[in-house]
Amino acid sequence: MPPIARIEPLTTARALRGPFDYLLGPGLEHVQVGTLLVVPFAGRDVLGVVVELAGETGVPPEKLAAPRSVVEPGVPAELVALARWITDEYCSTPARALGLVLPPGAGRATRPRVRTRRVLVAEATDAGRAALADGGQRLTPKQREVLETLAAAGPLPATQTGGDHGGLRRLADRGLLQLEQREQRRRPVHAAVGARNGAAPPRLTAEQIAALEPIVAALEAGDGALSPADRRFLLHGVTGSGKTEVYLQAAAAALRAGRNVIVLVPEIALAPQTVARFQARFGDTVAVLHSQLGQGERYDEWMRLRRGEARICVGPRSAVFAPLADVGLVIVDEEHEPAYKHEGDPRYDARRVAARRAHDAGAVLLSGSATPRPESVHALRRLRILRRVDGRPLPPVEILDMRDARHPLHPVTREALGDVRRAGRKAIVLVNRRGWSNFLSCRSCGRVWNCPECDVALVLHRSQRAVSCHHCGHSERVPRTCPDCGSVSLARHGAGTERIEQELIEAIGDPAFPVFRLDADTTATKGAIAKALGQFDAAPAGVLVGTQIVAKGHDFPDVTLGVVLDADQTLRFPDFRAEERTFSLVAQLAGRAGRGQHGDGRVLVQTLATDAPSIVAAARHDSDGFLAGELGRREILRYPPFASLIRVVCSAPDAADAHAAADAVARLVDAPGATVLGPAPLFRLRGKERSQLVIKATQRRAAVQSVAAAVDAVARTPVGRRVSLSADVDPQ
């Protein structure tokens, strides 16, 4: 009997789960795990992924269908295995998990949407070079110009030779040049923002050497010489301590050992900076994968990694699925960032997926941060770097009490910004909210402008003359009067990046000290983030105001002042990670100041909660004290890392349906040591009523399996068909 391929069709339905058996007939003998095939399924042709090969099947031969065709390129077998693990780990479906590892442009289409670009290339032959040298053949001035260009530059696309198509053909017919179709790489362009490292490695500090030694030893250890736990490290170094240089030298050690490297960064904004540093050290062997690349650029980078032409992949969370063979090192930079959690189904955590990929490949996992998560401190071997590479101390942090303030900028802040302007230096101001004001209200009747689709207030964006919802995108014109009472007395509450930008411009009033704004409103287009950071980096002086992105890992040595506005905002969220995130936000922004030759950094933290433990600890740069207290609190309350959390959200147009589905899931969850909290209502989002429940479990595997089974069972019931069910393991 011909071999059998077990195939997962790439469908969206949760109820349809494979794999399904197909007969591999003539011409399909080369099919292997990871091959993409067009298969007949449910009355139509769909794309499927081969997940297993078998010699026999329980399906009668007359009922076995055969695949229609092969779609190139396929997926590496190790990524198929990783996708199947994600399916089980994150209560998802095989099709959705496999969608994460497909080649760019594949999607669910039965024909590839992206192909290799081919162009007509001209190259001078030996006869052509001889004709230039001896003048024996008759050449027109234009022909001589074309041949001289090719002789000097080598092969060039025909459009870049300076000759027209007919002229090039005539030279080719005479044997003076060669014309052929060749593959042309679509090369991404990355601005080297803040990347000042040259190709030569700098001299390491004693602490960097001590941190690097066990990493290199683990990279050089043979198979089976170390346990998986001995290959997992947490590089806990203060801001400016040279963690990136440790990454670079660890990557060099992996390459020397003949193995490949994946480097994860939390945000696309950090990718150009990291790519520039790795390319300066390792050249064209570095590839980059992220969502802001053009589809053709992404495809070409993916193929370079697949073919082994590139050996280091840098990018945000999706780069963990890079098609690299023989991965020896996986780096997770700024591992504390919640951006590593994927919002769509599957709701995977790239940090956990990175650990799994490293485990499967026998690779070293190296996570790094100045403010690591308590989970990482608890689980990984910690390597400490306590001092900055330049030997300068961390900048002093001053907490400013805003309880009696009537202006978004404290007088001390305004004075400090004036000092920076007069000294011709730079400052970074963080306000974790975009727009002009948080919300509008009527002073007469108290009406608040809310989103008609979500139970949230609309945010005022003055430059757009609109109030907008930051959840669903609903937008409407700024009202002039209250529609309920007709009053023209409308109040604006709170301050976002847009208002702070204007406040700074008015307060400074100096064109030589520009104000740059960095948030989702100013960086919506491709390359806008790198452009904005590059402008700030190139300016001789100025201030950068923005949301959390301004605090994330940037290295601007001429920044001497950091300011955090409304630092306690994150403490108001009903989240057990609120203290952790507040500490990280303040400490990371503090790390942007005082890095350069001036060495006179200063940090100001404006807050209503001057005695909040996280803010006080961040002001003291007391990472160890904060982590010890946080781990103790979580152990008592059974929060991660001492338990696992799973959240199930049910959404539907009707609140009764959403609650009924959540209640049904709660009754079906039955895992040892698990506590089910809820169901409880959630705020309406995008026109859907929502209900949620949270499962707290000490036996993770059993709890995940139980929740997945319960969600699948409810999805097949009448009420489940009217409800969208979402399971989120390790919610952020």
C-alpha cells in the first residue's frame, strides 16, 4: 500500500480537528513532515500541513483521498513539532498553531502569494573585458560605457547598466556580455539607531566575563553533558551594564560551535537597534523577521534562514519560529516585557516557546533584563552584573508628590527641563497614555462620552479633532455642546502624550531644543518608529516624550534627565502584576539617563502614591529587595510562579449567552488542585458582552488539559455555537 500522510487542514473551525489520512500516490513520494499540500476537504480544496507519515491507516482504501499538489516551500519538521506542542500548551487548535510557523504569505491560500523575485542580470564575459582592453572589436560609446560599468561593478540588474534592452541583447549576441534571470533579494533597510558598537568587540568588564563563562561552557558542552536546567540562564544586569555585549559574544561562541542563534526583542522599535549591532559584528549572516517588513522582504529573509544562508535571526516574538536548523542559542532580551505574549489565538508566550525550542534543540536559553520577572528569577540560573560598563553609578531618583498639583508638570520637573535646555543636553519624558485627555465630561450634568461599542470612555485627540476608543477604533468629532443638557461647559480630564508635548513646547519655547513625540499616533506608518528615534538620536539637544516605548532598551548616551509622569497609573489596574510593572517602568526609564560622558543623570518620578513599595524600591534601585518581597507575596497568594493561571473569556451579543457558556465551562473544569474563580462579567468590548472565569492551578498540565476539554465541549453545545470562547494560559 502506498504511504499515508496524516495532514492537518488549515481551517478556522475549533470543532474540526485532525489529523486526517490521505493517500500518497505517484509523484508524491518525496512528501515529508512539514510539506504543504493542497488537499480536498469538506467539499473544497484547502491547504494542509503533513504532521506524520504512516505505513497503514484505519480508513478503508476506497475512502482515502489523495492530495492535489505540493506547495513550496514547506515547514521544517521541528517547527511542526513545536506547533503541536503550542496546540496543547495554549488550548488552541492544530490549524491555528501551525499558522504561526508557515512561510510568509502562505496563510490558508492554496497558491503561494509570495514568490522569489527574479530579474534580468547582465554580466560582462571574458570576451567583453578583452574587447575593452585591446579595442579589437568595434564598440559604440554607449556599448563601451555599458561594458566598463559591468567590468567595474560585476553583475548588475539590466536596468542598472545604463543600456536599453535592445542594446544589451546585441552585446549578448556578440558574446560580450551574458544575460540571465537571477534571484534578487529584497533586502530590509534598518536605521542604526543608538548602535555605536563597531565590529571589534570591546574589552569586557570582570562582571561581564564572569557572566559569559558559564554560558560559553554550556554552549561548548557535548550532548547529554548538561541537564536542560543547566542550559537556562537569566542575565540580570543593571541598565547600561553591557548585557548586549554578552549576547554578542555568546552568539559568537555558538557560531564557533557550528550552531545557529535566535535573538528575540520585545518590540519592533528595538529590532533596528539590535539588528545593527549584530550586523556590525556578524555581517550578512544576520536576518531579521518582523511584521513591519514588506511581505517580499519577510519571505526572502525567511528563505535565507531556511537555506542556511543566514545563521542569526533577530526579531520580536514571531522570530522564535525562525526556520533555522540546529539552533544552539536562544536569547530573550528585555524578558520582563509583556509584549512577548501574543494577543491572538494561540495566545502563546514567546518566552515559554523559546524555552521549549531551546529544550527540543539542546540549546542554551539566555534571558536578560535589568528588571526580570519574578517567574524568571525563580526558575532560571541567575548571572548578575551589578555595575555599569563605564563604572558610573545609576542616576539618583527623586519622587515628586503630585497630590496637590494643578498642572501635569511638577515645578521641579519644569525647572529640571530648563536646566537640560540651557546645558544643551537631552531628556526623556514618559507618560503612559496617548492622546490629549483621558476623557471628556459635561460640567453641568456630568455626562461622560463613552464608546458605543465598548464600556470605556473615549479619549480626546486634539490634533485629530476627535474622541476615539483605544480598543475598537470608534471615533467621532469633538462635541461642542452636551447632547443631554445643551451646556457648552465641557471638561477635559487627565493628560496624555499629545497634551504633554504641547505643554513642553510652550514651557521651553526654544526651537533649538525640539520636542519629539513617540506613541501609536505618530508611528503608525512603516519605519516611523526608527525614524523618530533616529531624529532624536541625531539632534544635538531636545526632549523625547512618549508612552512606554521610550523606556525600552534605548541607548542614548547624551540623555541626562528622565521623567516619569503619573507613575502610579499602573498600580490602579486590578492585576497581581501591577507592582511588578510599576517597578519595571520606573527602573527602566531611570536606566535611560546618565549613560554618556557627562555622567550626571537625574530621574524624576511624579506620583500620587509616594510610598508605594514598587516606586520606593525603584527609586532606591533595589531590584533584589523588590523581587524578594514580590516572590514572598505571590507564594502566600498562590500566584505565578507558584501556580499557573488560565483565563477563559466568553463573548456574545447577548450577556445571558456569554454568562451561560462561562458557567458551563466552570462546571466542566475538573483538575486536581485547581480553583475556579467566577464566572464574572467583563466590560463590553467591540459590541460583545463578555463573561470570564479564572482557573488557578498548581498542576499545570492537568489544568490545561481539563480547560481545553471543557472549552471544546461547550463550543459544540447550542449556547456554545452562539458564543466566542477564548482560553488564555498565563494571561498577561
